[in-house]
Amino acid sequence: MKFVRDAWPIVVIVATIAGAAWTAAWNVRDFLRVEIAASESRLTARVATTDARVTSLESRLTQQIAESETRLTAQIAELRQLLIDHLEDHANAR
């Protein structure tokens, strides 16, 4: 009986520390769950924003490439006509 009377403060201290550790671990678990969910949300938003920007850039690049091809086709046709006219001038000069 003396042992129980002498040991109960130690049991209470150990139980209090164990309870505090359990509570802290539980709170950390909840905190981490919330932080991970928030990080996932932020990452999803950034991915969506980046995807929209990439889509916009692709669209602009496609348009610029089409415009460049049109311009180059017109310039090639003009150069071809100039070459044909020049060769005709040489042929007529003889």
C-alpha cells in the first residue's frame, strides 16, 4: 500500500505527459492535414493558371506562325514573279 501511496504522483505526471503528447500529436495531425489540403489547393490553382497561360501562348504562336507563313508565301510568289520577269527581259533582249 505504501508503494501505491508513493507512486501515484509519478503515475499522474506520466499520464499527464502522455495525454499532452497524445493531444499534441492529434493536433499536429489535424494541422498537417489542413496544410496539405491548402497546399494541394494552391498547387491546383497554379497548375490551372499555368495551363491557361500555355494555352494562350500556343494560340498566339499558332496565329503568328500562320501569319508568317502567309507573308512568306506572298513574298516567295513576288520573288518568283520578279525572277520570271527578269528572265523574260533577258530572253527578249536577244
